Amino acid sequence: MLQRTIIFAAVICGFAVLIVPFGDDESAGSEPATETANASPFSASSNKTFATNSGSGGFGGEHILSRERDGHFYANATIDGSNMRMLVDTGASVIALTGRDARAAGVHWDESEVRHIGSGASGAVYGVPVTLSQVEIGGMERQNVDAVVIPQGLDISLLGQSYLSQIGKVEIENDRMVMRAR
């Protein structure tokens, strides 16, 4: 029952963030001199990755996303070996994949597993809970990440807290979102 509630909340938050733009057009300021552009065929947006020493003998990192014209942040992700563009939704409990993105990543589900998982502005939302083997953004890879596949009705996949809470820290200031690895 708790899992259904979490999935329901994730879907509702995801739809809400698609409807309500936020932010302003102020400049984010200057970037550190060590930046390297994260080249991707998915977006002309400015995604940047910075390497840092985590101080614990391990490798940490920082990934910066720029707010796009529609007021949202998008990340170029690799999920189970498949590259895709995702809307970053800090209010979503889990990653929500479109049916198309899920198929591209090799995520399989049976149509008999699709069930009502929540309600959105346009009515009932149907999906299937899944676990993703690997999710990577800007060099920050996490494994066994909870997600939901929404076969129909979702235009873009959502990057939610099932990944974001595992990477460390996410900060938004002006037109920049900074993801910092632990």
C-alpha cells in the first residue's frame, strides 16, 4: 500500500512540475575555469561536469544543468546503457519512464502488470513499478534504482528522488542546478 502511495505522489508531482514554470532570467554568474562541456546529441542546453576529490580516497563529482527556456532543468542520462533526455523533477519520488524510453533501455514489462498508480490532470495514470540496473548522469552512476514505467500519456521521462537522493546534494540557484556526488 505504501509503495502505491509513493508512486501516486511521484506521478502527481511529475505532472505538476510540467505545468508550473519557475525561475527568472538572471545570469547564473561565472563558471569555474575547470569546466568541460558534456557533449550530447540530446540537447543544446549547457550541461557541465566537474571532477573533484571527495576527500575520502574516492572520486566525487559535480554536474551542472542550466535552466532551459521553458523554466525546467533537463539531464542527459544513461539508463541501462541507453541515452535519453529527462526532465529533472525534484518533487517526484521515483524515476518515471515513458514506454518508449523504457523499451529503448531494454526494460521489459507485461501489459498485464500495468495498473492504476495515480491520477493526473488528464485523468487516471497507469504504470508498472520496475528497478533499473544502472542510472548515470554526468559521471554519477547509481545501481538498482526504483522507477515506474508509464507506457502511455507521459511525454518525457522524469528524473525523480529515487536517483537524486542517492547522489548526494542537489542545489538550485538562479538558473543553475548543481548535482554533487557524495
